[in-house]
Amino acid sequence: MQENTPLITNDAVVFGLLMTVLALVFATSASTNPFWRKFYRIIPSILLCYFIPAVLNSLGIISGEFSNLYKVASRYLLPASLVLLTLSIDFKGILKLGPKALIMFLAGSLGIVIGGPLALFAVSAINPSILGGVGPDEIWRGLATIAGSWIGGGANQTAMLEVFGASPTLFSQMIAVDVLVANVWMAVLLYWAAKPGRIDQIFKADSSAILELQEKVEKYRASILKVPTMSDTMKILGIGFALTGFAHLVADILAPYIGENFPSLKQYSLDSTFFWIVVVATTGGLLLSFTKARKLEGAGASRLGSVLLYVLVATIGMQMDLMAVFDNPVYFLIGILWMIFHVLIMLLIAYLIKAPFFFVAVGSQANVGGAASAPIVASAFNPALAPVGVLMAVLGYAVGTYGAYLCGLLLQLVHNM
């Protein structure tokens, strides 16, 4: 363990470094210098906020494994961010997005369920030795835990570990595959989020409902825009973190109660505290959007929410070790193929129903990344669309266990062929 200790172990220093990276990215992306303008036409700023911490982690300067910053960002900053981003949401506008959003989310789940067995079959045909494990070391058991993570998140991953019984060694290797492949795919989505028009043109997709929602939210923001006072900023942060605290309070009571008294509900991840934190924070923000509190958007509620979200982006980036791919290349090959099958199935269904790329990207990330990263991808298209990502991600908790369990059985079938 000692040899993996990063150069910087103090979280205060790491946080300062991450904030410096974010400040430099935003300063250069707003620059009028011709070099930076050309640079950011090719590389989206959000991708750098994510990728630079990943490079620092891979070089051993900082470490997502040693740091508690991701836990703080995902448990404290994310819920507050969700409240502030949903504060001014046009809920009726989201409903007008129609059934294509739901279809693409389910297509993403289907892509994970089918993609894993197809990837295992393809790689085992070339390299049969990967099927040589015995008992808890059989590869399909480990891959089933990735299925849990990619449809619903960490709670479902743990559930699949309990159900299928992968060995601790195999499970740790699968976590590396899960994190690296999922994060590389998120980087691809962030890149294309800056230029969705090209793909929409190929698919002949109608993105008018998305643009209409975007414009409506932007017009509302412009109509109530004001120079924020200290009082405004304190009210915004007060509401965000008060609801975050309330979400934690509810989660700490509900999750253990459900786990003890209604064990059958575990399959829906209803015994997960993180699930309830996300649901209560999002619901609180949505309820506030029907009150006078939505006028705080004029003082920059969503802007502050985006700041908190970008801190989360940086802490997610520092979880990624770009060098891990060399530890077990054949496992990563399965993971990459799996993701490719997931993407191909989504793109095929999007082409058939003429769904905009926004639904493909957010539907995929709502599965693979869950509530922590779906709003990040949605806001990369436009900050006004972040709540769409949150609402789609919550669906992942509902279908996650079923989808992952089915995927596990299919993986076992391929393994025993």
C-alpha cells in the first residue's frame, strides 16, 4: 500500500489544487486570446475539468483512493447542487420532452444487459483461458458486479457482489475496469455534448422540445436577473445546504428502517442512503420551483449550483487511473467491448426513433454513471437541462437490480457454454 501513496496526501492541498485547475480552465475558456478560442473550439472546458485531475491521479501526484474529497462532494455538494439546479426548472417543459427520453434510458439498460454477455463471448472465443477461474474466481461473477454498477450505481454493485459471490481479488479488479471504462465513456460524452448538432443531423432527430425547454428556462432567468446581494447569496446557499441536511436526516432514518423491516425492497435500492439523499434533494428543489424561491434564480442559484457540480466533476476525475489498463488488459478489453455494444444498441434505437443525441448521452450516463454524473453530462449540453439528467438517473435505481441480475444470469450462461 505504501508504494501507492500519492505525492500530496493532505486533502486541503488537493482541494486547493483542484480549485486552481477549475479556475485556470474557466479563465482560459473565457479568454479572448485567439489561441484559447481555437483550443476550446476543439476541447470542451468541462472535459479538461475532468481530465486534468485524472492525469494528476495517474501520475501519483494526488489520489482519489486516499482522498475523502469525492465522498464530501457527492454527499454534501451534489445534493445542494441538485436543489439549486432544480429551483427554477420548468417541470411542465420536462414532461413535454415526451417518451423518447424514457425509451433511450431503457435502451441504455438493455445495452448493458446484452452487452456484457456479448463482450464475454467475443473475448472468450479469442482467449478461452479467461474462463479458467474456479468458484468465486469465475470471471462472470465479477462482471455481474459491473452490471450492477452500470445500471443503478454502487448500491446495486454491492447487491450483485452478495448475490453472485465474486472473490475479493476479482471484485477489486472489476472495480478498476468499471471506473476506467465508465470514466473514459463519460469523457467521450462530454466531448460530443459540445457539438450534438452533427449527430442529430445524421439521425434526422427533432430536438425542438429540448431547445424549447432550454430557451424557456434561459428567458425566465434573463427576466429575473439581478446583481446578487450578500443576502441573496446567503439565502441561496442556505436553502441548498438546509435541504441537503434534511435529505441526509430523512435518508439516515428511512434507509436503515426499510433495510430492517422491508428486506424485499432492497432490490429497488430503497435501503441505500445515497438514493434517498438524491431523491429528497431533487424533490425539494422541484417543490421550491412552484414557490417564490424560484426567483432566487435571478441572483444566480443555478450558477452556484453549477460551481458545486464542477467541484464534483474534478473529484470524479481524480478517481480515474489511466495506467490501470495495463494491470489486466483482457478484463479491460471486455469492459471496452461491453461499452461499445451498449453504445451501438443505443445509437441504433436512437436512429430508429429519431431521438436527439441529448437523450442518448443522458440516457447512457443515467445508467452508467447514475445521479452523480448524469446531471453533469446534461449540463454540458446546457446548464438549464441538468435536472433532466437527475430525473432520468433516479430511474436507474428502479430498474438496476432487475437488469443487473438478468445480466449476471446471461453472463453465467455464456461462461458455461
